[in-house]
Amino acid sequence: MAEYEFRLRFNLANAYRIGSDAEELELLCVPTGERFRLRTAVSGMPIKDHARAAILAGPYASCDEARAAAERAKVALLYWAVEQRLGIDFGDGRQRSIATEAGMALLREQLGCPIRNDVHGIDVYERVENLKFVAVSANLEVGKNPTNLVQTFAREFLGARHLTEKQVLASEIYSASFFDVSPRSRFITLVTAVEALLDPAPRPESVQTLVTEMEVLTRTSGVDDSTKEAIVSSLQWLREESIGRSGRAMARRLLPHQRYNGRSSWAFFTQCYHLRSQIVHQGTVGDPSIDMLSLANTMETFVSELLLASLRD
């Protein structure tokens, strides 16, 4: 009968390590027989020497049981990270390795054991003896032309371009997104950069009148004063266009011809703002097939082009 295990691979922020000299550390052994071990993601090295590590556990009678246990382990590890005030990155559980089948076959022959691609996040698989994980990465360094830096700095410092506080803030948020390693949170940061750039227009006079009437009705109601103030404060947002409508209008005006993932700029922003709301309010997107890394990368292109168009407008 097949048995299953899970592996939860994660990264710690660069300044943090788990201070163990061991290569493997037993975390827990439950009465039903499943063992939870913490291992360095680099074979033969102590846990304390690397930011990459993994929790492995099993055996489980089914794939579903293993995955459910992996999700519980992730929550437990996340609580530890919050309690210890450190950064932790669980990835998105998608296969990102560039190891080819030919390369995997060669490694199996050389090592004399089963090989499985490294997955950053949760990976559930059928249990086999002496299974090893391989990660092939390509760490690229992008060199920026110093001549371009000199020319741009001189042009902008000496030029007459004036940036509004909103444009400065949006640019700062966009730049900060490059330090966010989680695709999901980076995506939210990038959507926030667009929100910071927006300057919603007032709604029509008829809407303004309706909001005023609602304010009067609220203030003369029988609810307590703090609740009245909270409602009136919320009503003020109705005097201006919504974030979604303002974002669509800005994208249509500044990026009228560009397309992102096959959509117009304004349709792409609508999709992204909807997904951002799902993540913030539900913790995840409704469609599990959405690749957050790919979407965040496309969003980065959208925000950079929107910002440049705004700064040059």
C-alpha cells in the first residue's frame, strides 16, 4: 500500500538563521507515527549555515492527509516566525526548477538514489527510500549602465520636472516591491503603488446631494455618537469615484494602446484590483490556477509603464 510524505521548503530572511549545528532536527513525533524533521535544504551542511530549509513529515495513508498536515505545519511555522519577529518565505508551491529530465536522469545515475525537483513551498509525493531533492537555480545579476545613470541624474536634477507628493509616494512603493520576495505580497504592494498614484474625481452633483442627505439622516439617528462619526466618515469616500473606476480611467488615459496578459491596460487593472481584494479579504485568490509569480511580474511591468507615463504626462 502506497504511503505519502510532504516537504515544506521555505526561506528565511537573509539576516536570520536557525542556530542548529545538525543537518536534521526532529521537531515532533505524533502518536500515530508521523515524524516531523527540519532539514537544511543543502545536503551535508548544518542548518545554521543556510537561509533555505525544509520540514519533511510522514508517512501518511493518503495524499490528502499529507497535504492537510503540510498546511497545518505551514501555519505552525508561520506562527513561530511572527512570534520570533523574522521574515519567512514559503514560495507558492509551484515548480520553478530549471533541472531538465536529462539532468535528473544523470543525477539519479551518479547519486544512485531517487531524485525529485525542489519545490519552494508544499510538495506532497509518494514515499520512497533515500529520496533526495535537487534545486538548480540561475542567480542573475543585472548590470545597469552607469552612463545612463549619469545622464538621467543630471537631466532630472537640473530639469524643471515637478513630481507631486502622490507620484513620489507611488514611486517609493513601486521601488520597495523589489525587496518583497513573496509573489502574493509583492502583487499587493504593486497594486498599492497604483492606488497611491490615483487622484479620484468628485462624483456628480446628484451623488453629492444624496451623500449629504445620508449624513443628515445618520446624525439625527438614535445610534451612539461614535458610531455616527464612523458612518459619516465612511460616507465621505462616496463623494469621490471608487479606486477601481479611477484606476481604469488613469490606465485608459496613460496607457491607451498597451496590453497585459492579452488585456487592455484598464481591463488588466480591473482584474488585478479584483484579485487584490480577494487576497486581502479572503487570504487567497478564488482561482487556484492563477500563477501569482507570473501575475506579479506582469503587474510590475504595468506599474512601471503607468508611473513613467504619469511622470512624463
